Amino acid sequence: MALTLVEARIRAAQLSEVSYDVALDLRDPTSSTFGSRTTVRFRSSAPGTFLELAAASDLSVVVNGETVHRSYADGRIHLTELHTGLGPDGVNEVVVEARLPYVSDGDGMHRTVDPADGETYVGAYLGMDVAQKVFACFDQNDLKAPITTSVQAVPAWTVLANGLPVEGEAGGGGHWRFATTPPIPVALLVVVAGPWASQRWEHAGLPFGWHARASLAGELERDFAELRRITVDCYDHFAAMFDEPYAFDSYDQVFVPGLNWGAQEMPGCVTYRDELLPRGAVPGPVRDLRASVIAHEMSHMWFGDLMTMTWWEDTWLQESFADYMGYRVAGDAAGFAGSLVGHEVGRKPSAYDADERRSTHPVAPTPEDVPDVDSAATIFDSISYSKGNSVLRQLATWLGDDIFLRGVNTHLSRHRFANATLADFVDALDEAADRDVRTWVEQWLRSTGFDTLRVDLDGDVPVLHRVGTRPHRVRVTAYDNAWVAVGSELVDVADEPVPLPAYAGRVVVPNSHGETFARIVLDERSWAAVDAGLCRIEDDLVRAVLWTMLVDRVHTRELDAAAFADLVDRHLPGERSATIVTAVLTRTVTRVLPLRTPGAAAPDLVEQLAAACGTGLLHATSPELALTFADGFATGSHDVATLQGWVAANAVGSLPLPPTLRWRAVRRLAELGAWDAEAIEAERVREPGSDAEVGAAAALAARPSEAAKQAAWSAAGDPAVDNRTFEALMAGLWSPEQPDLLAPYVERYLRDAPVWAARGQAFALVVGRARPALALTDDQVARLDEALTAELPTVLRRQWEDWRDDLGRDD
């Protein structure tokens, strides 16, 4: 039963002085269930309330020493006859013991058997509405509480949690107890257990550690110096930026298998999906992303963990702030300037898309716009992350950085170990600023959509116009005909046009470093210069902004897919940023192909894209750029001989073939009918591991036969399929070059996806993202419309409505 805003407010007003002792029994990871024992103490101003606990068996509930019977229904333990006094006798103690299921979908106590060595790992991957899958709790943010965690585990395992262990050690007796946390939301408890490989050190008087599966010990050692440096640089930067000291007793970071999100900000013990620790050469875009994610999660230690939102309408403020700080601090402190480039060209375009759909919402909705946790699950989206990040960047630019940070520090100190709302944040900013913050918030945060910044020509003089309602402070950069920068300045744009006489006759790029969230439209002279010379621009960030403008023109149909492919063909091979290459390829494959390319034209576009990557590979100026182009080539090339040669040599030229790229080539060979199931199986067992398991699943599903598609579909529909295997199967299944073969599976997807999505919010998101990645026929679109009239899980409905909006923008 989904917790509602009304219920949460009632319970928050009623309860106080909440604390937890959580004891978990993980000694038998081969069982279908684990043991959970929770002792929760609290005061209550009313005699009744409820705890949440999902899917419990063998349940025992003792309230103030008395065993309670028949109190459990719909995932809630109903409590009555509670003490309500103010004195010592007014404290309630509830002890809940139960068996709870292990999961394979990343929502709860996730269990993974590493195919590389057979070792088992378990992890409590929590978050909104998930803590109740691990222990009995009041599952809402504004009942923060100290938590003491103890774990019984396999004796050979290492167990990590939010606090330092006060009892237990690797290879000891298997009993671990951890220091009590400061008050934290129950959603942020973490326990991860298994035979971890660890690298530890001390800094600033605190113990730090990086951990990964034993089979990734070599990769952890390979990257440890960089991971440690990023961690220390970001920590020192935040320590100088924020007035409040780091609030927890340690800082562990763990690469875990099966996590649904990129990472999670658990206090004192951050978890990352272990795809961020890949085998083989680490691609440049992955290094940039990893640095920004490390900074993002560390910023949450203050903005999210120390100070926490009250209800889920303020999801944006925690996530937007962390997203903004992630790119900012990864660049400023750790030296990964490519992180911001990745945001501008990789993630910001998705926010523009989202802001034009029916599902768009204000960056900061009201609490009543988020009436329950199911609806809250739909706003962990590009609006709350990428748009909100961009809006906060504009706010810091508009206010000035010193003023912005002064307000942030006031807010953090005022709500230390407590909860806060947007109104609280605005109060702190308003005290620090001499500009009208409240009006700015109404214009930017309480309304949907975005403005357009347009450059027109008055004779030879560029004139910057705003089409919209919001104030903008943006950088305008001017270039000569050789794309040499001749001027750059911050400009305020509001109701009145802004002439730029100093740049008469020049090429002009507004918002050139992405300071604001707005569509840009160039004058004819500047557009012609971009068309002719995009790849000649020296500044990666400016090129990122302009590539985003180009994909936006495809989105708005001002540029058709063929014309965009021509631009890619001419400019992508000369691109110097692997991050930009990856983003352009991803955008083309996931958006231009299925949404803007007629089905009959898809093979030609795929081949043209592969050819452009082949040219880029010949002229690549760095190994990471070469491997990025090779990945694009392997995605769509029909050159079987070259792909076979790469796999046979395990190399692209002189560069070793990373496992992910090797499997990309194998999948393409299977998709072209050049590799059969026997060859794929031989490749899978050649070097066992997670890469091999998901790679083989995708390759088998990609084969151009009805038997292959049916086998993949059956495997995806297995109720026990894990999240990574499901993603791989569906990614391999949907080939834009196999529309006739896949036509029946579009119908099957619309029929079966609601059943699959019933596993939970996170898996529903995975299912929704696994929609057909190919152009739909009119009949298939009509079937989608019919499916949307039925009852659907909330998260899946949001995904499908977005899909329908993307398909139907020409209506």
C-alpha cells in the first residue's frame, strides 16, 4: 500500500524520538529469505500508528512486552494501545522479527552470484519506499532516526554499513555490529556483504575505503590511485565550501553488482554500480562520468543526508543540487572538465525532451502534486536531475557564486540533521541576496517549459532576443570565420533585445558554456558557419552546446534525420572529445533512429553512422577516442570481416579490445547472422564473468531468427530474471534493422510489460526503458494508444506516455 502525503504528515506530527536497532541474519545466502529483527523505540501522541514491512513471513510483533496477533495487512503492521505519556514510561518499544525475501531486481536485499568465481554478494539497496523490504520502519524521510545495525554473515565475508564496525572483522566469526548513526532517513540505511576486495587509507582524521567484488580486485588496484585522488580532492573541496563539517564517522565507497541507479548516497558508505569499474581500458567518458558521480554522491553527505527533504516534492532540490555539484566539483577540484561536457551534450538534451511532454512538471512541484510515493517515483526524472541542475547553475550565475554559497551554507547549518523544504532554502538565499530571489523562484521553479534565446541580425550586428518569461545571465562567445574566439562576455537577457555591436560581422554563440536552460537559435550567418565548421571549434564545451542545438533541431523537425546524418558524417570523425562522440552516437541510436527515421531508412542510417565512426577511427588522436569510434563502428557496421578480425586478434589495431567492446562486436556479428549460439557460448565461457553473461544474453537475443527472439522473450519473462540480464535481453532483441521479425514482439511487449513491471518501482522503470527501439507503424502506435487506456503500474504509465508523446509530436 503506497504511503500518502496525508498519512506521512499525520505520522510525522504524532511521533518523536524515534530510534532503531536493526539486526540482519545473512548467514545462509542460498536461502530464498533472510532474517530481519528490528527494535524501534519512539514516543507517540496518539495510541495508534503503523510500521511498514513488505512481504514478511514468520512474523512476530511484540509491543511494549506484549505479543501482538493479527496486526499485519497490506505490508503494514498496525499498532494500537501505545503509550502516550511524556515521562520515561511514555517511550514505546516494538520488536519485529520476520523472514524477508532476497531479490534480484535491485529493490531490497539484492543477491548476486558472481559468474566469474561463484562468490555470493548481498546488499541492502534501499531508497524511496524500499527500506520496508529490509526492516520494519516508519518509511518516510521526515522521521529521521539514529540507527544501530548488526549483521550475522558468512564468517569469511566483509560487511560494510553506514558506520564504523565496533565488533567484527573480515574472516572473523561473522558477527558484525556498527556504530550508531546520527539521525538519518531510514531509506539511507545500507548493508553490503561479501568477500570484498578492499583498498583503505586515512585522510583528514577519517578512515576511507574503496571496495569491489573479489573478481574485480585487479581493476580496483588499477584505478585505486585515481579513485583515491578524486575522493580526497572532492572531500577537501567540499570541506572548504561548506561551513558544516562532514557529519559521519567514515567514508567507504563500494562498487556493487545489480544496483539500479548509477550510485546511492548512503551516509558513510556510498554504493556504485560496478559497471563504473569496467574490465580493460576505462573509456574516457566513463572516467568523466565516474568522477562526477563521486562528487555528486559526496555532496549528498551534506545536501540530502545532513539536511533532508521533508516530502518527495523536493526530490529536485537534493538531486539537482548534487547533480550541479557533481559536474562542478569534478571539474574544479578533481580536474575532470569533461564531466560538464557530458552533462551539456549527454543529459541536458533529455531534459529538454522531458519538458515538452505531457508528464512535464515544475522543477519544484508542490507537496500536493505528489500525493503518494507511487507518484513520487515518477519525478526521479530528467526534470529533477538535469533541468534542475541547469537551473541551479543559472541561479548561481545570476546571483553570483559567493552569494549563492552563502545561502546554501545558511540552509545547511539551519537544518542540520533535520528536514527542510524549498521555502526554507529560499529563505536562506533571500537573506544572502540583494536580488529578488522569490520572483526568480516562481519564474524558474514553479512553472514548466523553457525559453528560447535567439540571435537575429540587424544589418551586421547580432541582436540577442529572449522568447519567454525568465531572466537569463549567459555567456556569449564570438568567433571569426576561422572559428578563433574573438570575444566572450556574460550578458543579462530579459524583456528587451540585447544588441552586440562589438561582434558585428562575427559568428555568435549564445549560452556558449551552457549557463542557462534554454533552446538556442542562431542567426543565418552563424548557423552556416556551424554547418561548415563545427568540428573546428577548439572549446569542447562550446561544441557540446552546439551538438545539443543540432539534436534539438532534429527533435523539433527543423532538421530531418537524413540531414542530421550528413552533419554527423561530416563532423563527428573530426571530433576530439570521446564524451561528445559517445553522446552523439547514443542520441542517434536511441532517439533519431526510433523516433525520426522511417523504418525502411534505418539500415542506411545505421551504416552511415558506422562509416562515420570508421573514418573517425582512422584519424583518432588518442587511444580513448579510437576505442570510442570503434564502439560506434561495432554497433552498426555490416563489415563482418573487420569485426571478425577484431575478435580474433582481441585488438583494434594495436589497442587491446576491452571486454565491453569485444561483446559489442560479438553482438553485432550475431545480429548480422554471422555468429550462432554455439559460437556465442564458446565466447561466454572463454572468460566467465558479468560482462560475459550479459554480453551473451544480448548477442543471443540479437540473432535474426524467430527461434532466437522467442528464446529471449521467454528468458525476459522469467519472474526470477535479474535486472541486468533483463536489460541485456531487451537491448539485444530490438534491432532497428529487423522490423518485420520484431513486429509480433511489439504487441507482446505491450501485453506483457505491465505484468513484469508489477515487481516494483525500480524494475518498472527498467521495463519501461526496454520499450521497442525501432520506428513503429501506425497500427503499432494505435496499439500503444489502446494499451494506455488500461490500468498500468504508475511508473510504467509515465514511461509509455512519454514514449507516445515522443512519437506523436507531429500531430
